Amino acid sequence: MAKKIIAKSKSDFIKAIKENMAKEINLTVEQAKIAYETFVQILKETIAAENKIILNGFGTFKKRSLKARKGVNPKTGQKIQIKASKTVSFKAAGGFKKAL
């Protein structure tokens, strides 16, 4: 089993990819960075085109539309209108939740 590594940043995640795959293939940090960036790009493009992506055993990323709404500027207390926007939500798979 691969060594547990806590990845708190992009660079930590890239190091984790490299170290966990080192036994399987001889992977450089640069190749691990390319793998990470490719994965992120695939997520972005798939969610933009298909509205969601399901990664079995991990979870589902889904594009959501947020309606325009009223809000309050916390600094001034002034009421403001917040424009409609899009965001991405994540729902963890059952197996992933159990691992937590």
C-alpha cells in the first residue's frame, strides 16, 4: 500500500502522485505535474460540457446555477443585489465518506 501523504496544496498533491507511483513506474516530478494538470483540465472541460462528472468511489462534481439574490455588504451593512452565477458542487461517494 502507498505511503499516506497529506496534500494541502498543488505542489503537495504533485509530490504525492510522484511518490505513490514511484514503485509502479519511474515518474519524475515534472511528469507528475503534467498528470495533475491533465486531470484538472479534464475535470474542467467535462463539467463545462456535460454539467457533471462521476468518479466512482470518490464522488460527483456537478455544475450548479445560482439565482440572483439579495445580500448585505458585511463591511457597510448596505443591501446589494448579487448577480446570478455558476458554481461547482461536490458530493462524496459512500465509500469515500466511510474512509473519513
